[in-house]
Amino acid sequence: MAKDGGVNVTEFGEGTVFEGELSFTDTLIINGKFSGTIEATGELQINKGSECDVSEMKAKSVVVYGKVEGNIDGEERVELCKGSRVSGNIKTSALRIADNVEFDGSVSMVDSPAESYDKLFLSTSEEFKKSLVMKSS
């Protein structure tokens, strides 16, 4: 499925159980269970109710709403959303951790955060929400 701008979006459904090695260049959304390794240049989203058990998860950006056991490497950013659970080390240039997140691990911050994410991580949540509403209208 392609979203605006011609970017392909692949989604694993709730009942999906996948084991192995994943690599992709656009966007992957996981709603089921995955175990293995992820090596990607695209964006990765782990939705609420999903579980990932990885030796390593590497992507351009990683947004977690569900549960991840293993190391996360988000080249541009990593976001741990409300209710998520992460057990593993995180390496990224921009990190956002919401309230009510369970995190057990260490964080390594690398230089040169992507300019496109500066406003996201330097603004308050309310400012960011307002900018999304204004852009979508």
C-alpha cells in the first residue's frame, strides 16, 4: 500500500507471527508478533498490543507503542509512546519518552540529529499536536 508521496507502507496484521530477518526501505507497521532481526533504512512502527523480540532493530526511525525486547538503533529518532515497554539498549540522535513507559536499558545519543525532526523534539506535545491539526486542515 502506498501513502501520499509514493512511499510504500507494509503492515503486519494482529494475527501475524513472523520470525526471521526483515529488511525494508520505506515503512513497516507491526501489529502482531515478530522475532529475529530488523535491518532497514525506512521507518518502523510497533503498535499497541504487538510484541517484538529482537537481537537488534535498526531503522531510520522507530516508534514504539507495544513491547520490544532487544536493542533499538534509530538513525534519526526513537519514540517510546505511552504504555509501551522496552527492555534493551537504545542508540539514536533524538529520543522522546512519554509518560507511563516501562524502559529497562541504556541510551547512547549520537551526534547530528536530523533537521527535519528538530521541531518535533524541541516543541511541547501540545505545540506539536496543534501544528499537525493546522497542516491537515
